[in-house]
Amino acid sequence: MKRIMVSLTAGIILMSAPVGAEPIHITGDTSIKYQRDSADGESTISGSVYTIKLMGEADLGDGWSLYTRLAAQSVTDPFLADFNLSPGAYGESKKSVVALDQFGLNYKTDKMVYKFGRQDATVGTTALLYSRPDSNIGKEAFVDGLSFSGTVGAINMSGLLAREDNPAGEIKNKIYAIRAGYSPVENFGYGVTLGRYDGDDSTNHWAVDGTYTLGKSHFTAEYTKANSNTNNKAYAVIYGYDFNDKISASVTGFRVEELGSMGQQSDFDVDNRGFHYGVSYQLNEATGLELVYKDQKTISEGQNNESFEATITYAF
């Protein structure tokens, strides 16, 4: 942990150095998470995860900016790490990592935002189709390419053209996706996503989604299907309720078949179905607490598996 703090301190100094006349704008967050995972016939895994992320952005003018991220994570059990997502990225016994893991260019207009470089990525309103999320840490955890989001007239548009940052010697799988959404009224919207995953077994995907807000309640649903012959569907349905501006809760029902996502990288566990229950409490503007319980079962074998996470996050 001492090595992590030294590296982060050096990173802050480096990222705070001026670029021309404009200093880099620094934001970040730090979190502590307790996690407990269990599955039928397997040993229970539990422990703590400590994470720090620093994001820097330097304004280059005319809508252009440079971005980078320095991240560090330390875990009490390597199986809980967010940095060994590809086998052998850091070694199965590794318990701490510091990495400059995102970098590139942003370009912003009045209607659109473009991002080119190494970045986290999701496909689908619920990240049902594909996910290499911001919570990942280090190498071989993100994608390299172009993403965009914004509006074209009354249509909400977003897209991704990228290849995975995979281990040396492995295929750099490519992801192509575009979503078009429309909101005929303020509290209701729907969209269509088309995607392709190019790898050893290339697949085409389509998805439909919808969102609806009624008072303090909000609903999100997404369904997707691939052109694989079998086990090619997935869905997620989310109900959320905001008690007030500090406390919210949600229930998610989902099912992701083995080949229902792009490269078997849905934000939900592949070959699983079940429910997720979440509660969020915002203590103040900077500090939040989140509790998540996952009650799942594998589709192919019917193995019950559960997970509990309690995370406190401080943003700065």
C-alpha cells in the first residue's frame, strides 16, 4: 500500500504540471469495498478492495482536450481484484497494482462528444451487450478506439468503434456498435442498438430498450439477440425508486445466455439469471454508500451463486 501511495503522489505532481498556459484539471475518487462471493460446491471468498482513481484533462482549445487516468487498487484476496480480468495480466497472486490505464483525446461540440484513445466502454442502455467498465483497473482491461455520444436533431446517438486491449499474442477483438434513441415525451424514451463483435467467432447483435419515469419511480428494460445458433439472447429489467435526493433503491431482473452478449462480456454474469438488489445513500456531495446483493443461478447447470458488496466512495 505504501508503494501505491508513493506512485499516486508522483502521479498527482506529474498530472498537475502545466501544459502550456493551461493546467490539467484533476478529479478523482477513492473507495473501500467489502465483498463476499459464494457458490454451491465452492469455497466462499470474502475480503476488502481499496481503489483510488485520478482523472486529468488538459484543455487544448477549440473543443479539444487531452485526458488521462492514473489508477491504483489493493485487495486482500486476488480473486476480488478488478485488474486481472485477462488471465495473467499481472499474475494470479498479485494483490496491488498502479497503472496509467486510460489516455487519449476528447473533442466536444455543442451537440456531440467524441473520445479517441484507451477508454472504458459499454454497449447497450444497461450495458447488457458489452462492458469493460470504469471500475476496471490496469492493462488489458479497456478498449482502444473511438466513442461518441450526443444528439442529431431529435435523435440521441451514441457509438463505439474499437478494439480490445488484449494480451500480446491474442486476437485484438473489434467492437462496432451504434445506438439511436428517441424521446417522444420527457418521461419516456426508446432506442435501437446494432452491433458486431469481430473475433475468433464473429457475431452480429441487435437490441431494443426503453425507459419510463413515473413520479419517483423509473423503469429501464433492454432485450438483445445475437446471430449465434443457440443460447443467443439476453434481457435486463430494472426498477428504481428515489425516496429523496439522498436515498434510492433498485431491483434488477436479468438473464444472459452463453452467447447472448458480445464476446461474452455483458455487464451481467454470462450464463446466469437472477436478481440484483441495490440501495444507495448519498451522505453528502462527496461521499456515498452503496449496498448490492446479487442472487443468481447458472443457466446451464443450475448452480446457485450469491454476492454481497458494500462500497463507500469519496469523490474529489
